[in-house]
Amino acid sequence: MDEHILITNIQRFSLHDGPGIRTTVFCKGCSLRCPWCANPENLEPRSEDYVKDGVPGTYGRYISCEELLQEVMKDEMFYRQCDQGESLDALPGGVTWSGGEPLLQADRLKPLFRRLKDAGVHQCVETCLFVRADKLELAMEYIDLFYVDIKILDEARCREVLRGDLRRYLANVEALFAAKKPVVFRVPVIGGFTDSGENRQAVIALIKQYSPIKVELIMEHNLGRSKYLSLGKTPLDLHTVTDEFMEQYKKAMIKSAGAIAVVCKI
Ligand code: SF4
């Protein structure tokens, strides 16, 4: 396992990145450029210097698979099934691969995926799914649960706003379901970008094809302002949607798509 992975952070005791208590690894490099991205330090596939409150630092470091394995296995006690009362959370936790887009490094992560699977550790991936089919195929061999974003479903706008190829995304969604992989959809609801009536209808229509399925409607507040500023970038001033809007969207998702929808605030 002498491959090296480019990461920005290993977050322990995560409660929102999958079942149970998770250890989340943030991989650096993303295939999209969502204007609302809350993790601007995870976009470029290289380390980047920054200055925060006058203090310089670097986002991103290479870590060997062996070292990363040792790091995530420090939390092994959370990856085992616990009896009620023995733990704060009865569900076994596991490792979540996040980013950026973790599947961009799927080839390098493969030995780790395999070692964790062999050790019986549950693995999730948080993915935008704008990746080459072979990278997804590789991950499907090892990953237990996929959190898949649904953002903009108009081909031209997807290319213009996100810099992504919607056909590739849709083909990957199909591939995941054809392989019967467990999926939770995540829908960021961003004023002026993903909240139009047209886009909501398209999202509902897509989800309907795969329902009943769990859907998290994400209301984003934290835009990582300080991280944008530390990189010398200007954070976007977003128009935040209202709680009522989110409730209406959730109801439509349940009624029209047959989804198990919840609203999540970040
Ligand atoms: S896919 Fe996620 S990490 Fe990548 S740019 Fe969009 S919001 Fe940011």
C-alpha cells in the first residue's frame, strides 16, 4: 500500500456523514466548481498555500495508504455493532470518503477500500458523481452506501454553472441503481441556482424513477467564508431560501416522487 492520497482533513466523531459515528476523510480535488461550494480548499488537486488571520498555512497533504489506514483505524471502536446502552449510538459507524470529489482518487484509494472492506468496516462515499465510469465501478466493489448529490438537471446550465457533463452524471446514477447499490440522494437547495420551479420538477422526476428512496434536502448556511478569504477568493453572497420553501419542497418530494424526504440544515 504505497499509494499516496491528497487529503485536507480527517474528521473524527462525525454524526452527519452516514450511519453511526463516522471518521470522515476529506479528499482534495473536485470535478465540479459549484459557486456555492462550502469547501473551496478541497477543489484544486494540489496543495495550496493560504493566509488566515495573518497566519500562513497549507491546504492539502499527501498521506500514504498505510498511514491513512492507521489513522482511520484509531476509531475502530466506533465501527463495531454496539449494544444499546453500551454506546451513544447503537448503529455501527464507519469511514466516509468525502471531499472535494473522493472518487477522483479511486484508483489510489483502492487498496484502502479493500483493506477496510476485508476488516468489515462500513464505508460511505459522498459524491457529486461527475466522474469517469471506471472510477465509479471500482468504488462500487467496496463501498456500502453512496450519498449522491443532485444539483442542476439542465444540461446547458449544468455545464455553464457547475462545469459538469450532465450525461456522464446521469449514466453514473443509472449504473449505481443497476448494480443495486444503496443510495441516499442529497439535494442542495441554493437560491438562484438550484431552486427554480423547473429544476425542482426535474429533480422530483429523477428521484421518482428510483423511489422509495431517502432524500436529504440541504439548506446551506455555512459557505466557508473564511476559507474563501484565506485563499484570496471572494465568497458568493447567496440568497438563502426560507424554511417554508424547504417544507413545500419536501412535501412535493414525498407526494410526487414517493421519496422519504427530510430537510437538513448545514
Ligand atoms: S461537488 Fe461539492 S466539493 Fe465539488 S465544487 Fe460542488 S459543492 Fe464543492
